Amino acid sequence: MIIIGAKGHAKEIFDCIDIVNYNSLYFFDNVNIDIGESLFDYEILKNFESVKKVLENDPNFIIGIGGVIHRFNLNNIFTALNGCPSSLISKNSQISNNCSLGTGLNIMPFVSVFAGVSIEDGSLINSQASIHHDSKIGKFVEISPGARILGNCIIGDFTTIGTNAVILPKVKVGKNVIIGAGSVVTKDIPDNCLVVGVPAVIKKKLEPLNL
């Protein structure tokens, strides 16, 4: 198993996994120069040649970084190297038996996911966030700690929802949207924009993603 990342979020991922379930464990970071050769006594891989060799024996990896585009890009790179994205679902989270979960997810401690919810591939649901009944979360969405998605909401791909933000029931949020920390979203939000405030208003248009 490779955890992508060797800094803050990767450390939290490590805290959530049951280490006895893995024959081998590695971290991966080819960007940060202020890291050593290992983290928690596990080797940090620093190039894709090393990654490829490890994946030949164990194709599983967990995305251990934040940032929706970084998560998407590294997921694609590791998948192209014949890796298999695995989900990390904390044993301290509350997940309904009547929801649909994609692959490559991070569902961190004390998250609540209720009946009828669907969460697509690659999304990160951070600690103490809640997603209420029948909401739909797109691909590579990042929901920050304490955020609340109330019932029957739709959250588009590559959207980031800030800490303690609240999305009120039946609101549709578009793709590539950033919702500021503590914001309360009371009405639908189009694609490609930054919204902040109580109630949340559009502050800036964002460039469409070129993926």
C-alpha cells in the first residue's frame, strides 16, 4: 500500500488505517524537499520509478493529500502505473448502509453520511463533516472539517467546501466552486465561482478547469 503524500493529511490518513492489514506500507512525496527518508519508520518514495516497482507487488494506493486538482492528477498518474485506488473510511465515521460510495475516497473520523447519499470517486470528506439524506457529492470534491451538507443537495465535481460551511436543503452547487469557511449557502450556485458569506454570495468568477 502506498499513501500518496508525506505531510499533514497523509499523517491523518496513517492514524486511521489498521496497519496490521498491510504487508507493506510506503508514503510518496516527490515535491517537498523538507522531508526525510521515512515517516513513522516507513519509507518515503520520491520518484515514479520506485512507485512502479512497489505497485507491481501491491497495486493499492490511498490519496493522502488535499486539494481537488492535486488529488485528481495524482490519482490519474498512479492509475496509469496500474495502481488501484483504495478508500480510507475511518472506523469512527457513521456511514449509512443505504448510501453509495465510489472509489479512492477519504472519509475521516466522526463524519456522518446518511441514507440515500451518493459520493463519487476521489472525494475527501474531512473530520466531523456531515452529509444528509439523498444528497449527491460529485467526483474529487473536498468537504472541509465541520461542514454540513443538508438533505437533497447536489455538489458538483471538483468543488471545495470550507470549514463549518453549511449548504441548506435542496441547494445545487456547480462544478469547480469554492465555498468559503463558515459560509451559509441558501440558493443554487453556478459552475466556476468563489462564494463567501452569510448568506453566501458570489465574490469572484473562476477560470473553468481544463482537465
